[in-house]
Amino acid sequence: MATAPADASAELISRLRRAEGQLRGVQRMLDEGNAPRDVLIQLAAVKAAVDQVGLRLISSELRACVDGDGERCTDDLDDVLATFLRFGSISG
């Protein structure tokens, strides 16, 4: 699999740090006894943020495939997609 450029990695790390902060907020909400609906809304936001990181990784790999090594890249991209679909929410 291709390695993400440093600026792309920095963006992904920034997104994950924001999601981490949101998740700490969810924990705080639970400790404070917030309404389940409010907690679920924040959990959905965290989940969406993490899913976006996965989608951006896939997008980056796809761009690398278009620019680079066709046969090797096809196998790598298939592996990345299978992993994301196995653990991601978009697999249904």
C-alpha cells in the first residue's frame, strides 16, 4: 500500500484528534447523566469523523493507483477496501 504524504497524514491525525476530543466529550456526557438522545447524536458524530478518515485513506490509495503501479496497486486497493468494509459502517 502507498504511504500517504506528510501533509495528508497530518490532516488525518488532526481529524482523529478532533474525534478523540468528541469521544471524551461523550464520556463526560455519560458521567453527567445527559439524555441518551444527546449522547447518541455525539456518538454518531464521532463515528462519522472516524469513517471520514477511512474514506480519505481509501481515496489517497486510489489516487496513488491512478498515478502509479497498476497490478500491484489493484491488489493493495482491494485489500484496503476489504479491510475498511469489514470494519467500517458502510458495509451494512
